[in-house]
Amino acid sequence: MKYYDKLIFELSKPGRIGFSLPETLLADKQQLPPKKPATLGTVRGGTASEAQRWGPKDVFQGQAAAGSRIWREAPLDLPEVSEVDVVRHYTNLSQMNFGVDTGFYPLGSCTMKYNPKINEEIANLPGFTGLHPLQPNETVKGALEVYVGMDKALAAITGMKHFTFLPCAGAHGELTGLMLMREYHQSRGDTARTKVIVPDSAHGTNPASAAVCGLDIVVVKSKENGLVDVDALKGLLGPDIAGIMLTNPNTLGLFERDIKEIAQLVHDCGGLLYYDGANMNPLLGVVRPGDMGFDIMHLNLHKTFSTPHGGGGPGAGPVGVSDKVLPFLHIPRVSGFHGNFGIILRAYAYILMLGREHIKLAGKLATLGANYIKESLKDCYKLPIPTVCKHEFVFDGLLEDNGVTTLDVAKRLLDYGFHAPTIYFPLLFHQAIMIEPTETESLETLDAFIAVMRRIAEEAKADPEMLHGAPHDTPIGRPDETTAARQPVLKYE
Amino acid sequence: MGAFSYFPQTGEDIRVMLERIGVGSMDDLYADVPADFIYKGEYDLPSAMSEQQVRDFFESLAAKNTRLKVFVGQGAYDHYVPSVIPYITSRSEFLTAYTPYQCEISQGTLRYIFEWQSMICRLTGLDCANASMYDGPTAAAEAVRMCVASAKRRNSVLVSARLLPNVIDTIKTYAKYAGINVVVSDQIFEDVAEGVLDLAGVIVPSINRFGVIENHLGLADLVHQMGALLVEYCDPSALAVVKTPAEWGADIAVGDGQSLGIPLCFGGPYVGFMACRTALMRKLPGRIVGQTTDASGKRCYVLTLQAREQHIRREKATSNICSNESLMALWCTVYLSLMGPEGMRRLNALCYEGAHYLHDALLATGKFQRVFDADFLKEFVLKPLCPVEKLQKALLKAGYFAALQTEEGYVTFCVTEKHPREELDCIVEIVKSVK
């Protein structure tokens, strides 16, 4: 990767353009309509007789509309660049980026699997991209079939009854699901249920979504073995509990083997079970959340169903429900139209490629890869919970303490052409390194990663200083994050 | 079952891995799962398809949709998409990248987000912007939450009845569960002046759902006198020519970036934006990119002010948002780079002349009445004097999506730069033929 130092604003030169527009839409070059006496209709705020000093023509020709009633006064200071400038600039920027197509992401809880290319072509078919979201149903039959087909497929894969596709990301799905949970209790007149139980190992979005949904959070502790403490849970259950949010396997990659008892306890107390689908990948084709007793769940299509992460979205977070919650599925409008249709298309293409045959191997191969890495590195990295994991597992730093931190290890990996694992999460361990390989990585890739991790463990003994300064071979070194936060510069000036 | 192109493991690879782990089969890795939870049935899915079969399947679905000439806006605008954009956004380094937590290998993503934030500030006139929201309606809902979070012990928000219905509905949904009192009003000035007791915020459209460019002169002062914040909901494309949220004195601006060259795509993915005054910076939801330097003094970019976010603050975060719409923010950033100040002005001029031409021609048919005597840009409503269903059917039959009906019974039209005079004239002819 090569360092490139420009911002698009710095390429600007007055008079350059990168657009191509017709002079007029009106073939006979009719002039813009003349200045009209502006009245306000029924919109209050000025007087109807106020003189309109500036007409649209002036505005569109870039005249400053000082004193204008509705037109922009400040000049619009956007870059003035040619088409070539734009293409080169963004191509150069892209070359400072790492993606799944560049290399391996051992990124726990984020399921960075390969993003198939056919998905992109499907999502870009003009028969889909040209549809206005408010077009009459009879003109969007194919799009509606996509939703019907996806609903059926996701129901089959998860054991839930039906899905809503409005949520645009995982956290958005959590929020939507919790809204459904509240609707369910509300419909039964069960208004005292204002608390939701979240394990201490949960993703940060779980408590945050619960808070946005107006629920109070009760934390249930994990046991030494990393699993939910069922006895502690019993003490928390009561008539004020709306439900529990679980990810299973949890963020340590461990299957909550007491799930049957947990489901029984929560249901007996009148609560519902929410399944955080961020960790669905190891269960893909093996276990269905609906069968485990979950009432509501979301899926991250940009994790489990292979759609690209896009540097932080767009994703999609469809929410599925059991029979019990089905009557409330379509209650809240949580986004503008029909959710992220383009992402749903990609995920559907992936599911059709997998089919009922290959899906059975997806989760298992992901789990196989994770266990392989774990077993291959546990003699150099501290493995706090040595049992069989699912799609991911957590090391607690290097086995031998040379003052080399998890951050140092993560940054050094970048020098060797790997993305870093998720670090310092979950919060149960001080030096957490969370590794998830996914089923799309070959044995050779896993072996190369293992070799580099072992080499870093050796470097930690021989030259800890060098590791404190890593990465050394990336477009930039470690940034000054303190100054960034204390004296924020958030825009180009 | 044979091998599969997305799974690189050979039978021999699997054997080697199982041996290292010390188990006999992959099923053994699930020994901790209660046996009755292992799904033993056949998944009710179609049989695996080849890539060509998948392509054929989706092409046949796409063919079941009708490609229409779109003359409806209402939150999704049919602007032209410059060919450069999809080439840039489909570069795998952008498309397949993770969230830029590892800044040393994510400077591409971080830098375009910084550019996006800068451009959103320039469009709105406000001081800072975040890395993106899901869409306009959710950005509006988050802005409402931000007003309440900023105003201590005030819990009511005044929402203009002239916002798009999906914006109002999304605000209501978020507010309902957060316990925020929403008052939808068609007389914002009066209601603010009368003083809703615990008013935390007011949200109004810069251009309303009838296409009218609203006049908010004096509104910000009034809202601030009441100790509340003013939020403007804007079409960012139109901000090139209409008064900015900053010029109206607003504290927060939100809207949907879709009008900045994102394809209609049946409603998504789009991208929400949010900008605010510096005083509110630490109340912003979601990710923010800031500029700094690395150890050698090189200018670089990082995710910053993360103490607001869910992965650090959990239930005390300003929002639960994590993944947003980063790639769509890139889409808009490339669009604005190509268009520049001149392109954005020209684009709006084209929309304006087309919309006014159609507006006047439709009125001249005698089949409509004017509803608002007010300025509009590309979208407008008329009161139909002819049967609406017949009109819509006739338009559809000719391949036009136009004259969508509002809840009041008006019909809406929207003209963008994509539609030449022949199409406008064609609509007028169809209207004339409706009896």
C-alpha cells in the first residue's frame, strides 16, 4: 500500500468540471420562467408582500442571493475537479485500504467471509436498481418475489415464522426486535416489563439498543467457563423482565449449552428470548435459533449471508419472529421504505448458490477453521477457556509476558498482510484477541496466519520494542488519537 | 454432494484440521449442543444452483418488474447517476473493507468519510457531520432523540405535518419507545409561540412533501427562546440553491443522501446524513472521522470521539448505531466531487425549468387546480379535477410513474434533469386524454 496525501478539495481549480449535463430540458431553449411574485401559500414566517429581490435565474447562475427569502446566500464551496481527477483520486485512496479481496480478516464477531461477485451483478441489474420504492405493486412483482423468497429461505434456515426486512443493519434489527418485544407485552397488558437481561459478554449494541428502546438493562454475569451463570439468571427473573438478549454461540465463541434451561426459565417468568444473529455463522446449516426457543432474532446479512461490509455499511438486519410475536411483526416503521433492497438481493443470490446441499457445511467449516487456529496457537497465546469453540475464540494476550500487548500483536499483523483480529473485546479479559476465520478461508491461508502469529510471539521475546512501534510497513504508522479527540478536526477548511 | 466454489477445503484439508484438533469429525465440534437442537431435517431451500442458473433466475425476476419513467419523488429522486460512481464504489478495496477501526490499513475509507463530512458541512452550512446514518427518516428520528438528550428534563418535540409521511412515522416509532412526546403540527410557528411546556426540539422540512420551499424566517429565534433546538430536514441536492439550515439558524440538519446520485433501487440502500453546531458535537450519534498525524508527522485520519459510541459506552451511548451506510456516503462524495458547485447549480436549474414547465402545462389542461401559491424546485402537488385512478392508469400504461396521490387527495409530480421535454409533453397529452 502506498501513502497518498491528497484530499479532493486540494485538487480543486476554478473552472474545472467533472459533470456532463444538457443545457436545457426544453428543446426550444426556452428561458427559465420569469421571476414570479413570491407569496407564501400557507407557510408562515414572512409576509406575503415581501419583495422578492432575487429570482431563481440569479441563483442558478451563481449570483449571491443576499437578502433572498428562500434561496441560498452562502457560496457552495465544493471541489472543482475534472472527471480524471476524481477517478485517480479515489483509486489512489482505495489503494490505502484493505478488504476481503485483499486478504484474510481473522475478525471475531464480524464474520468477514468472501463476498461473491455474482451477488454484485444481481444487485446491479437495471430491472432492480431503476425501481422507485412507491411504484404500484403490479409494476414491482419481481421485487416483491425477492422478499417472499427471502422470507421463506430465512424462515427455513432459522426456524422462525416470518421476517421483516426494514432494518438496515444489525443494531437496527436489535432495536426493531426489542420494539416487537415491548409490543408483545403491551398487548397482554403486561406493562411492568421494562427490563431486559444482557450477559456481560454481550456486544455493545445489545445494551445500547435496549436503552434506545426505553428498556433498563440488567447484566447477568458469566461463569468462569464463559457461559451464562444460570443460577445468577434465576435471581434476576421476575415480573419486571421483558426478556433476555443472547448471542449463541456467545462472544467467546462458546455455545450456551444451558440454552434449553435458560429458555424455560425466561418463558416461565413471562419473558421473551431475543437472538442476536451476529454470531449465527457457526450455526448456519446446523442449528436453528427457532428450535432453541428464541422468539425474536435478527440476522446480519453483511456477515452470515456474504454481502460486502462496505467499510461500515450498507448492511441489512432482517428480524424474524416466532408464532407468539408474529401479530406484531409489521407494527413499527423503522426506516424509510422497504429496507436495504440491494443488500437483500445479494444475500438471496448467496442462499441460492448455497442451496440446501451446501448450507449444511457452511457453519461446520467455519467452526473447523476456528478450532484449528486455536489448537495451533495455544502454546504461544494464553487460552483462558480451552474447550471446543464455535466460529470464534478468544486469546488473552501472549502466553509469555514481555510487555508486548494485544494492540502490539494486532498492529504487527498488519505488517504481515493480515487484518487484525477484534481486540480488547469481549471485556471479560484484559488482553482479549478474538479470532474468527470463516469457512471461506483455505487451510493454506490459516497456516500462513498461524505461522505469522507464531513469528510475532518470537519477535515479542527478541525485540519487544519493535512491536511497540508496529506497524512499520503500512501507509501510516500509529496515529495520535489523543489529539484527534482533544482538538477535533472533523472537516476540511 | 460435491465441492463448492466458496468453500476451499478439500477432503484432505478437513482431515488434517480434524487431526490437529483431535476430533474424529466436524459433528464432534458440536458435541456441546443439545442433540435435539441439531437440525436433522432437510432445509426447505431450493437445490444449489450454478452461477448461470442464479443469474437466469434473477434476470427473470427483474423482467417481472416494469421499468417506468419516474416522475414521483416523495423522498426518492430519479437523478442521473454519472458512470464514474459505480466504478469507484465497486472497487473491492472500498466494497469489501471492514469498518475502519484499523486506521493504518483503512486510510482510503477514513479519508472519504472525512471528505463526506466536509461536504455535508458545506451543503448545510453547519459545523460538523457524522459518518452517516441508515437513511433520512432514521436520521430524523435520531435528531429528535438528540434534541431530548441535549435539553435536560424536556421531553416534547414538535414535528411538522409537512414532513414526508415515512419521516413522521419513523420519528413516531423511535419516540414511542424512548418515551418522547411527539406533537405533529401543521402550524409550527403558532405552536412554538404558544409554548409547548417542555419543548426540546422542532423539526421542519426545508422543502416540504408538497414540494414547497418553506420560509423559516424567524423560526430559529422563536424555537431558541423556548429553550429548544431547531432541526431542518433537507434534500441535500436542493441545498445547493435553497437556504441552508445554518442560514435558517438551525442547530441540526438531517436528510437522505439518495438525491446525490444514488439509484432508486426500490428504496435502499440509501444514506442518512446528520450535521450540527459545534456545541452539539459530542451528542452526535454514530461514527465520526477526525484528522490527526502519525508518529512521523504524516497527516492521517481516525475514528474519533468514540466515547459516544455503543462499543465503548454500551447503554450510555448516544445511539445504538454501529454499521451505517459507509459505501453510500462514498457514492455521494464522488457525486459531489464530479458535480462541483457549477454542476449542482445547473442540475437544480434543469429540475426547476422542467418542473415549472410541466406544472404550467398541467394547469393549462384545466384538469388540475393549483394548491399552493408558493415557490417550488423540482416537486409539486396539484389538486386533480379528473378521476385520479384513471389518470394514474393511463400514465402507467404509457410507462410513466407520476401523479402519486397524497393523503389529502392531491397528486404529486417531480421532474429531474433526466427527463427531456418530449416526456413532459407526453405526460400532458395523456392528461388531456383522461376523461
